[in-house]
Amino acid sequence: MYRVMFVCKKNSRRSQMAEGFANALGGDQVRVVSAGLASSFVDPLTVQVMQEVGIDISQQKSKSLGDFQPEDFDAVISLCGCGVNLPPEWLMREYFADWQLDDPEGGELDTFRRIRDQVKERVVRLLEEQGLS
């Protein structure tokens, strides 16, 4: 079982998308969690654009990174450039990446769709690199 943590500032949009894609595409080969530097809420537009591609994240909740232990994860992926703000123990996992995707907050639906598609591409690549697809 490959254990992945997706991290973003608020755990409202990008990291929630990544959690949804990784759960849907990785199946029982991965255990996926997303969290924020601070918890917030799951943006309704994020739920909407994920439903458009057949992934229901309506039951996902925004979570704080402080509620988790870094040693419980093989991979840590920042989606917003917040890697510089993570405690060192999160950066020292077997796999760390900082994808630095734009935040769709306040954007139109097309912006959310564009970011969703970028997140999916990255998640697919991650799963392929780790032999999980």
C-alpha cells in the first residue's frame, strides 16, 4: 500500500481534487489523504467539476496537516508551492514534490476545470511513476 499526502494551503480545492483522483485511479493500491496548512472547507465548485468527470468528493472534508504524522506517508506532494512552509520532516519522505499549480479560488468554472485537468495529469503521472496504474 502506497501512502500519499497531498498538501495545500487551505485543503479546499487542488489537494481535494488530487485526493479524489488518486483514490479513484489508484484503487486499493494507495491510501490517500489531503490536508492544508490550515483546514478550511471544500469549495463547492471543486465538488462540481469533479462530479463532471465522474468523481464524487462531496463527502471529503478539509483537514489540517497538524492532525497527521509524516512517518505515516511514503509520498508528500504540495500542490501550491507551500512546500517551503512545511516542517522538514514532511520534506524528508521517500518522495516529495511541489507541483505549484494555480489556485482556482474566485475563478470561473473554466478555471476550475483547467486546474482539475492539470491535477489529474499529475496524479496519473505519479501513479505511473510509482507503478500503481
